[in-house]
Amino acid sequence: RRRLEKFKLKFQMWFRRGVCHRCARERTPFPTFAEELPFWDAWHEAYLAREKKLSLEVVQMQRKFAFRMSLSAWGRYMEDLRQRRYVWRQTVAFCERLSVVRGYVAWRELAQTQKGVRHRLRAILRNILDAVKYQKHRRRCELQISSKWQRRYQSLSFQHFKQLALYMMVLHA
């Protein structure tokens, strides 16, 4: 029987504690229970006193904690800033080296390209000169050939004309 009463008391205390914790979590007022339990009243008073004491300690510690946290945050911020500056300096140095290397590579490629362009330009101009010489020679040859053929055709046509004139004189005589 005593065991049963102990169990019943423990169960009621557990239930009431659960209800109080739910009320504290939801920030609603604590309920008043119909059945009075002296153990519950003592526990509840101790709980409320502890909560009040803790809230006062929190208020007292808040300034110290806020100051310490702000100093800690400031230290993290400064460390982050140092790290960023270091990374930025490294990036700038790398970009400067990279731009020098790229400038050298571009200059070398430009020199090679200009050398190639000059070489190609000379080759193109040489080809044009050869083509012009060939055209000049061809025109000269065409003129010579055409003048030879023209003289030949003229002489042939004159011979034909003489022959035709001879035939016409024979026919009309």
C-alpha cells in the first residue's frame, strides 16, 4: 500500500512537472491544481525561486557576457579582415605576375605573327610580281603571235584576192 501511494505521488509529481514545463515553454501562467500536495508545493516554490535567482543572475551576467562576446566578435572580425587583406595582396601579386607573363607571351606571339606576316607579305608580293611579269610576257607573246597571224592572214587574204581578181578577169574577158 505504501508502495502504491509512493507510485501515485511520483506519477502526480511527474504529471504536474510536465504541465509546468509545457506552460514555461509556451510562456503561459502555471495552472493551479485542485488536489494539494505538500511535496508539489515545496518543489514548485523551489522551482520558482531558482527561476527568479537565475533570471537575476542572467541580468547581472548579461553585460559581462555581451562585452566579452563583442570583444570576441571584434577579434574574429579583425582576423577575418587580416585574412582577406592577405588573400587580396596574394591575388594582386599573382595577377601582376600573370599579367607580366601574359604580356610577354602576347609580345612574343605578336613578334612571331609580324614575322610571319612580313614573310607572307613578301611571298605575296613576290607572287604578284611574278604574275605581273608573266602577264607582261604573255601579252608581249600574244602581240607577237597575233601580229604574225595578222600578217599571215593579210598575206593569205591578199593572195586570195589576187587569185580572185585573176579569175574575174578571165571570166569577163
